[in-house]
Amino acid sequence: QAQLVESGGGSVQPGGSLRLSCVASLHSFNGYAVAWFRQAPGKGHEFVGAINWNGGVTYYGNSVKGRFTISRDNANNTAYLQMNSLKPEDSAVYYCAAREGVWEQWPDSYKIWGQGTQVTVSS
């Protein structure tokens, strides 16, 4: 089965930046969309953004639009989430997920998930 491996989480002060990586071991990776979700304590999975591997178009949730950027590196089969101007309310466990075809914002449509990485924004 396909596999996703995340890295890059940690602690940062408000206004700082973090870069998350998601390395994909997927059969025919170019056919998969990759999404980022986050989950704060007591809440469900919030859609952060997504990128279509076949086309490179990116999409973002309203709460992060203008601050976060999704990109991909075809040579390394890796998707990235660059997070700038971080706020305390961005603190959550961040997950990458993949699905065949085009992106969706609903977590139940993704069956391949990374392990999650903690992001903490505080003074």
C-alpha cells in the first residue's frame, strides 16, 4: 500500500515560520492529490490546503490563505507546507493525506494518511 512520511513539526513563536515535509511512496504518484489537514484538541480535521500532483494547482482553507503555501518536488516525491506568520490558533497536529484523482476538502475522502506532526505556536 502507499505510504506517507511527515517531518518538520515543532515549536515556534508567534510570527515565526515552519516548513513541513511529506514524502510519498506511492504507485504512480502523479495521479494523486495531496492535502494537509490539522486537528486541534477536541476538534475534527480542518482542511488546510491541497495540491494536485498532476498539474501543480494549489488550494487553501480560508483560515490560512495568504500565510501558508503548498508546493511539490517531483524529483523527490515530496509535498511541502510552508507556514509563515504563524499564530497561536495554528497550533494543532498536522497531517498529510493523499487520494487518487483531484483534491477534496473532506477528510473521509482520503484513505492514505501520514502519522501527524505537532505544531505549537506560543510565546
